[in-house]
Amino acid sequence: MHEVDFRITSTGNRVATGPLTSDSSQRALIPARAYTTAAAHEVERERIFAAGWVWAGYAHWVAETGQVKPITVAGRPLLMIRGEDDELRVFHNSCRHRGMALTEEPVRVKRRLQCAYHCWSYDLDGSLAVTPYFQRERQGRGGPADPRALGLLPVASRVWAGMVFVDLGERDMDAATASFDRFVAPLAQRWSHIDFDRIRLADERVFDIAANWKLVVENFLDFYHLPFIHPQVGPVNSSLDVDDEALAPEIIGGCYPRGATGKAAKTSDALPFLGAVPPEKTESQDIFCVFPNALLFLEADWFQVIGFDAVSADRTVEHMAIFVDQDGTSEDHSVNRKRLAEVLFGVNEQDLPILEKLQAGRHSPASDRTSLVPHWDQVTAMFQQLVADRVGGPNAGDSRA
């Protein structure tokens, strides 16, 4: 298992005094108030969710030309739009005249998206198309001298492995492409044997959880609880076999050498593999958090994503999707797909009461004395370090900050 060289940062954050050893524990690196206060949540929105690449949704939400899907990232209303050129683009959900949200429900339009306030219309690539009576003339055919200046404001976005990522802080669209490639490169290289162009949705579900987003991630990275909360995934010995993995500072998790969860989900007939899976990977399961809000599982024949919106300090909305190879969507594999979804959704449902109790516990002053133990919590410590470094400041998470 990898060990983290914990440290006190130059900004004064209390993060640790040294590496965890076999005979020491370390207090949690994030104060309890960071899980409960609106002020802390707002700081995290600005410094984490609005300041780098984050999961924003799924490409299949706008699979057809003209489909428009409103989403929210860091509290900002955005639009995912599938253009006539089949490109998926993301824009700020704000009319360039008076700022009205163009739609708050998924819609499909033929050519243009129209604002209901003054009927300004936009093409599917975000360009301004129609501005009725713009110059207050009776014919109503005039428009701005430079309509390009009043198109929908784009958001840096990329599609990878069926997911949509956005970077609200990036203004240079060309630079965004290189930035995203660097961001995802360690995982893309590890999974280079997977043909993600062939993955298709098997099932998806939304979970509305009364817990802070950081608890969602920490629970996901906690292999210690598996035999106690999810006994169907295997005995205690299975959890002892999980190897901690840190592919990059923002891609952390572990590798389950025998994929116990997947085995519980399968019937006698296997689903088709997701590409040319090497022999040494046919029995393993990768479990990674792509910081901050994409939680990924990969086995040889299925791919699961839990992407989430950190709505408030005590509410997280998960969008869980299960993907299989396109050959696995046939009727011949319907029983396996259904069984796989039942098991994976069931595992997630088992965590819901645990997360709500963890959230309740964060209101106790004793929560500031919780411990990270060396043999189980190294990856959790990596995550908490990321949060602390991003938020910064000696009073990070303080309701008085």
C-alpha cells in the first residue's frame, strides 16, 4: 500500500505531521464544519468545482441532434446541446439579452433554441440567429451589427468514456483540449485496451442523498467497510487484497484483484468484454475517484460511473450509470444486464443510510477527533489532502471564513 507523506502546508492548513505508520493514527485532515456549513460549501464550489475539470453529465443525455439538457455545475446553470454536426457543446444557460435561463427542462428542438422572454433564438452551435424587433423597427428584421458577439457563452467541455467534463475556469477552448488530455491521461493510458466508443448504457438511476459530497467520496474510497456493509461482495479477505493506487494526485483509488462485486452480479453467461482485455485484467476491478466528482468502477465486461452534483452542504445528487459493450445490449444478454444492474444499484443503496448517519455525526464536536488509520485510510487521506490544498487558508471550511 502506498503511504502519503502528510505535511503542514505553507498556508497553515492542519493536514498532518508525518506519514502514517503501523503504530500511529492521524486525525482527519478536514474539520467537521466543512461537512455541515453553507459557508464552507460555497468556498468549495468556487475553489474546487468552478476551478478545474469536473464531471458534468453523460453524453447519452443528448444523444440526438437538437437535444438540449440543462445541468448544474458549481451552482451555475449550464446547457448541454447536441449540434447539427453531431458535436456535444456546453454553454452557460443564460440568454445574452437579459440573462433568462433558456430552458429548465430537457427539450429537443429542430433548429434553434429560443428564449421565452423576447424570443431571441440561438442555433445549436450557440450562435445568435434571430432577434425580433432588435432595432425597434416595424419590419422586425434588423439585428445587432455583430451577432457573433451575442452568441451563447461557451464552457470548456470534453467527452470521454461516455462522460462529459467541464472546466468553468478555462476561457481558451484550444488550451482546454490540451489541459483535459493531461488531466485524464493516466487513466486513459491504464485503460487503453478499452474501446469506449463501443460502450452503451445498460441502466441508470438517480440517488438523492442527505449527505455532504466529501462523505460520498470518502465512503467510495473506503474498502474497510465492504465486508460489513456489502457482504455480498465477498469475505473480509477480499477487502484485504485491495491494492491502493494513486495514478495522479487527482486520480486515486484501488484495484480489486478478483472483482468480487462483479462476480456476484453475473449469471452463467458472461457479458462481452469491453475491448481487448489482457489476461491479467480479466478478473480484476479498478476503483477510482477522478477528483472531485467522478467515481468509476471498471471490470472486463462492465463500466460503472457515479457522477454527482454537490447541491449543498448536506445534499448530494448522484447520477449512476452502468455501461456494457454494444454487443452486450442484445436480447441474448438481457438477463445478465438486469442482474448486473440489480446488484450494482443494490450495493449503492446499502450505502445510503450509512452516508446519512455519517452526515449526522459530523454535527457532533467529537467529529473533529475522528482518526485516519494507517492500514486502511491512506487513499482517504490523499483525497482530504486534495480538498485541503484546493480550499487553502488556515480557516478553510470555517463558517466564520
